[in-house]
Amino acid sequence: MSRTRVIATIGPATRSAETLARLARAGMNLVRLNASHNTLDWHRDTIALVRRVLPATPILLDVPGRKIRTANLASEPVFGVGDTIILTTQTGDDGGRKVPISSRRLHLDVSAGDTLLADDGKLRFTVVDVRGPDLHCRAEVAGRLRSRKGINAPGVDLGGELVGERDREMLAFARETGVDLVGISFVESAGHVGLVRKELSGGHAGIVAKIETPRAVRNLEEIIDSADAIMIDRGDLSIETDVKQIGLLQKEILARSAEFDKPVIVATEMLDSMIERPYPTKAEILDITNAVLAGAAGVMLSGETAVGAHPVESVRTMKQVASAAEEYLRKAEASDDAGPAPAHVLTVRLAGGSAADPAGRQR
């Protein structure tokens, strides 16, 4: 039996009974819902659909936490290098003149000269001036700023509540719907995890702490100790730290998590090319293989299955590659002269029924 969990994000491309069943047959064994997109009613209906079609499949609800995103924009601004883009922490604009963002206090935390990144680092802006709630930014690359795209402020200490009003609403929703796991973005400390656990009290959901910032890396051991599972969100982590160090950070997080016997999900762009193409790149195959060999309990698909053109093929590819890596590990462990597999492979809990284990959780 395969140990590595293949996690698929459900979105417009996969939100049907027929497609869910096909995903499961292809190898999906954990469903992810991204609460940064769509309404709670949409997610409630999707949870009901998953439970009807795949009653034994665990559900992970990913809550935005402190992650900042652009609003739903009626007009998505297109700009060239040197153009001015105005981000605002106020609601009411639609992207035509100003681009509203989800943070209500970013204008208090940044200043002229700070760098802002958008859309997983594809877009770069320099803050030129802060006027009340408005951030006047100079575009450093040409592009389009789209709806619901992430905004990062590397090196900026974001103030405000660790668990805000919107988070509390979503955590109450997680309790109400009885999801199996809740992912929390931009976790900073064990105290942050504790606040989330307090909001979830009375429910059974395990907490998946997403490691995405330098502060989370500094507080890694206490976060691992306090959470039920860890997710390496390589998108935000590479933006907030140094993209050239992301491979080393992934290795470090996997090793430290194994010391605490906590399962780890590796996420972001694992089969990104398959959003458009029906086959992966060689680098993507190597990425999945290395994650499994290093002890990942789960590997995750995001846009590949939420909005991609080849969701079933993406799941099947990930499952086949992960299974091949597991077979290699089994042979290595059985070989007298190969020596034992790395400790972090052997100690990660890949079976069982605790909320702390996304690999084995059953309803």
C-alpha cells in the first residue's frame, strides 16, 4: 500500500462527482479546499459533495491566516515598467483606479522604499509613497495584477492580530463542517498555533502549520512541536526568504519534523507545467521523487487540479512517481548492504488514525 498521500486541491476544474471519482481512482487520497477562494457556501457544498462521493477521504481546509491577497477585481490593471499602481487597504475600489487588498493595515506596516511582490513573486513593486490607506507603488516589471493574487512584503514585520475576525469565522466553519485538517498560513510561533487550537476547541480537526516566513523558520522547532502536521509552502517561503535557499530549507524542515515525529506535506508547483500540458517536466519528476525520499508524508497539487487542464493526469503522474520512490525506499530498507533508510523516513507517521496524521486520518 502506498504511504505517501497525494493531495489535490478542488476547484472549478474538478468540482463534480464524476471528476472527484476519477481523481480518487487516479490516486488522490486527501482533498484540499483553499478558503482564500470562493465563498463559505461554496465550500460547504463542496464538502458535502466530497463526503457523498468519497466518504472515506479526509478533507483539508486551508485558511488564509495572515496572507494578504488582492480583492476580486472588476478591472485587473495592466502596467509597464515604471508605471504607478495604487494598492489600498480600503474597500470600495474595483481595480480601475486602485487595487484593494485583504489587509486593513498594510499601510501602517510598510514605508517608502519597501518592496512588495505579487502573484508568487512574478510581479515586483517598490513603495514610493504611503498616503493614508493608499500605497503608491512603482512597477519594476511589466504585467497584470489579477484578482485574489497573493501580496508579499519580504522583511516587513506585519502587525495586527495573529488570528483575525475573518480567520475566526473560517475556523468556526471548520468546526461546524467537521473537516479533518485545517491549514494555517503564515504561522509565526507556538503561541500562534495555540490561538488557532483554542478557536477549534470542541472540534476534531488537526492543525497543519504552513512554514512560509523567516520568523517561522526561526521558530521552527516550537511550531513543529505544537502543530499536528507541517506544510512547506514553497511559494511564499521562497518569496519571504531566498528562493536560492528553498531546497535547503525544505530539507531542514523535513529533518526537524521527523525528529518530532510529525508528518510533512510538500506543496507548490510540484507539477506546475501540467496546468497546461498533459505531461510533466523532468525537473518536476525529480522534485516529487526527492520529496518522498526525504520523508514527505504528502505531496500536494494546487492549480494543477483546481483550475488546470489535466487534473486527473496530474494526480496519476504524482501517484506513479511517489510510488516509484517508495518502492526504491522499500528495497533500500530490505537490503543488507544498503544500510537503514534515513531516520526521517522511518519515523514519520504514515499510518494510523490520529488527527495529527494527514496520511492516515479517516472519518
